[in-house]
Amino acid sequence: MATVTATVGHSGVAALLKNLGRHRAVGKLLLLAVAAAVVVPVLDSHWASGTWPGALTVDLSAPLGRASAWIIDNRDSHPLFLYFFGYVSSAVVLSVRAVYVVLLAAGWAGVTAVAALVAWRTAGVRLALGTAAGFLACGLLGMWVPTMQTLALMVVAVLASVLLGALLGLAAGLSDRTYRALRPVLDTMQVLPAFAYLLPVVLVFGIGVPAAVLATVVYAAPPMARLTALGLRDADAGVMEAVTSLGATARQRLLTARLPLARKELLLGLNQTIMMALSMAVIASVIGAGGLGDRVYQALASVDVGAALAAGVPIVLLAVVLDRVTGAAGERLGSDSGATAMRWVYAAAVALVVALAGHLTGRLDWPASWTLSIAEPVNRVVDWMTNHLYSGVPYIGGTADWAGHFTTWVLDPVRDGLQWLPWWSVMLIVAALAWLIGTWRTALTAVLAMAAIGVLGVWKPSLDTLSQVLAAVAVTLVLGFATGIAAARSERVERLLRPVLDVFQTMPQFVYLIPVVALFGVGRAPAVAAAVVYALPAVVRITTQGLRAVDPAALESACSLGATGAQQLRQVQLPLARQSLLLAVNQGVVLVLAVVIIGGLVGGGALGYDVVFGLAQGDLATGLVAGAAIVCLGLMLDRVTQPTARTTKKGA
């Protein structure tokens, strides 16, 4: 009897182990637990402190100081600057100046006519009227010349961003190895805060247009690259097999199948590039870009929200016009006939006649008497909101109370919890999350990113920033997914949301920073609010696009089986749109991290404040170290939220 019992016991244990082995997640956790049981006691015996041990940090202030001094000493004599950076700078300046001269030569009537005619030929009369109204509004607000300066800079920056992003996305979409290699590069380009690389860019190129354009390209190119790669990699397998069976070469498959199938993703990438480039207008003004951004920056320096809004509205109008026109042009790409081409010629002739008429009559500049000031009424509205909504609202409390509750109940517990954990336990949690969702390489990358933060000596402020990012991303994803689902299921909701999302994404963060501070005070809560406002549009757009791209046949099959709308969403649309939803999570993390610096200006502290301090003081070490820590945080969060292709296939 005892033998039988023992046999049954051994069989049960064997069966249990066998079942556990079938579940890869459980097996990974068991293996990680065994490794932790061996390594943690050793680490704790040498470095028992809860925070990152000082013996494992590296001081980079001396080498970075020497690098800064070398750049300053050799900027006017070294061949690298004379024959490479110098030519790049000259090309950028000449390109922007050429576009600006053309815009000024056309005059306000010519520019408005050209923009309206292009919109008419690409999308019809309705968009043409809206485009003309948008440009005329820029003049009515007294911002015609700054608008032309910004438009010239943005045309060059967007073209360069689209070209660079498309080339990178093409390489990543056609090669798994290139995709894996480019992924951390794109993460670094998009997550590294603009303020962090403004200082080295200014050291190399000096203050002016070249530095502003290059900083904008670095920030705006990654969305184009990511969405291009996504569109190419998700091309319908059946279509690709059919094209291959017809004997098409790799180039023919790319031109006739992959690119046409990826048109929606390419257009979304162009949209995101335009939006993000225009969102850099104010930050670029810090290093001498001029234009609308400089007007916004000067107005906010004097805490004049009305004047800042007067310069911020044209930025939004430019973004909306460029978004609509380029989107409509992309939809009609390849459909032009000979007759349509002749209409383009007639439209160009009409625009030329209007421009010449303005030139001959001396009406190139916008008349000063045709301007309207909105600064004073806007400032009165802001004052009213501050006086009536900040505190003392019956029953629901004021916005200051909401900010205080959010800080007390969410931000403080998350920050204190992260900083209370021993450093090695944070590394274990990161390793477990990354390994569960990816491979051991994914986990190793995430752990090394966190280790780099400790080595740089910014462990504690990084955890403070991480707590703010986690809170902002959580709020963004809840609101973004809910809004994106509503927009995907209703054309009317999407049309109503589109201009609101455009305003949120293109309005410079500095413009709504003062109203946010006026309503929520100074601290980490307004920093989170600013991050949510900035990251929300991208999450909504990508979620909507992913749900709308689900195969209609799958939805029809589910409907024929009697599935309700909620069941179709839960069991068909969300699983099939998984890649797009994961991309939305990735972009939410990236964009929240991009506003960490802005949060540092309104009391967010931590890494954001260090980056701003480094730029203001010319301290390359402080600014770059904090910026590098933000990149490491972004890399870690990317790895724990983005499954690899291998795990995705196994999950399917």
C-alpha cells in the first residue's frame, strides 16, 4: 500500500511538473526565481542599501566637460565641422531661405490662393474654403510673417523627416534584422527629450535655423519610420503569395503590393510627422528658429496667455491644413488622369496670376488694418477660470483639490513604493515582466537599461520620473482606448474628434502649460495632465486606425453567428488589432516621456528638471545624463510593453 501511495505521489509530482513545463510563463518565472535565490543573497551581502550602491556609479561630468570644450575649440577649424557639419548647415539654411523667399514673393494673396487651389484639386471645394479661411485667420491674428517663417522651416523639416523616416521604415519593414537593430535607435531618437539634445546640437551648429531643423527631424522622423515598417510588415500574406506566384521580383512586389497595401499606415505616419514637427515649433524657438514659436515663447515669458494663444492658433491651423491636404492627396495618389493633370496646370496658372497681381499692386504684405487682437478677451477668460474653478466649487471641489487628491492617492504611493523597493528587486520585476512578454534578450535589454540608470548615478530621480510616467500612461491608455473604440465604431464621432485631436496634438505644450498651472497649481499633477493631453491624440488615432483595419470578413462572420456589438469588439476586433494597440501603447509611453521635460518646468522635478537645468546653465553633463536616463526608461518600458514577433506568433 505504501509503495502504491509513493508511486501515485511521484506520478502526481511528475504530472504537475509536466503541466508547468507546458506553460512557458510559469517556467520562466520558476527559472527566474531560482536565479534570484542564488544571486540576491550575494548582492545583498555586498550592497545591502535599498537604493543603487554608490560604488557602482560612474561620474561622467569630467569627460563630457572635455568633449564640450573640444567642440567649442575646434568648431571653426576642424575638417569634420568645415566639410561635413558646415555643408549640412549651409544646405539647411539655403533650403529654408529659398522656401521663405518664395512665400514672401507670392504675397499673402498668392500663398492663400495656391493653398486653396491645391486643397481644391486634392479634396474638393469644402477643404479649399477651409484652407483659405485658415491662412486668412493667420493674417487676421497679425501673425502672417511669423506664419510664413514657421511654414518655411516646417516644409524643409517635414520633407527631411518623411524622407529619413520612409527610408528607415522601408529597411525595417523588409528585414527582421534591420528592424531589431533600428528599434532602439528609433526609441532613442523619439524618447530623448528635445531639451537634452538641444545643447549638443547648439554646440555643433550654433544658435539658428540649422539646429532647429535638425532637432525637429530627430523628433519627427521616428513615427514615419515606425508606421512605414508596420504597414510593410503587416501586408496581407495572401496578396503577397499571389504576387509571388506570378513571378514578380522583390522590387515589383514592393512597388505593386507592399506599398499600396501600406497606404493607410504611410498616410498616418505622414500625419504624425507633420503634427510632431509643428509641436516642436516653440522648443525650436529656444535656439533661434524664430517664427510663431518665438512669439509664443516671448508671450509666455511675460505670462501673457492671450498673446501666446494668438501665436499658437496659427500653428494649429497650419497643422490642420497640411494634415487634410496631404491626406487627401495620398488618397487620390495614382488616380490622376490626363484631364486632371490639365486642371492642375490651370489651377497653377490661376495661382500665378493672383500672385503677380499682388506683386504688381504692391499688396504682398498683410494690411496692418486687417488685424484682430484676441489677447485681452482670452486673458479675461483665463482669469475667470482661475478665480472660479481653482477652488471652492460646491460638492465636487476645485481643480486644485483634484490635483491634490491625485498626488496623494496615486503619485505619492507609486513613487514611494518604487523608491522603497531594494534596487535588485526593481531589476527582478523588470526582468520578469520583459521575459514574460518577450524573450531572454528582451529581458536582458530591459535590465541593462535599468542598470545604466543606476550607473549614471540618477537612480532615485529616475524612479520619481517613472512613477509620473506610469500614472500618465495609465490615464492616457484608459482615455485613449475608450475614445479610439468610440471613434472606430462611429464615423460621426471620428469626424467630431478629429479637429479636437488636431488641436491637442499641435498646440504647443507651452501654450496650454499656463492654463494647466492656473487650474491645477504647480507640482507633479499638472505635469501628468500636460503629458496626458499631449500623448492622448496619438493613442486615439492609432487605436481607431487599427480597429478600422480589421478584416470586414471576420466581422461579417461574427455577425452571422449572432455576436453582439460588444462581443464583436471583444472577441474579433481587439484580438485582430493587437499589433496596432501595442503600437498605441508604445507611442503613449514615448510621448509621455517626451513631455517629462515640460513637466520639470511646472514642478514635476526629477529628471525633467535636471535636463532643463543643464540646458539653462550650459551644463552638458547634467543635461545629457538626465536625458540618457530618460532614454533608458523609455527603452525599458518599450521592452516590457512590446512583445517580440516570436512571442506574438506563439501567443496566436
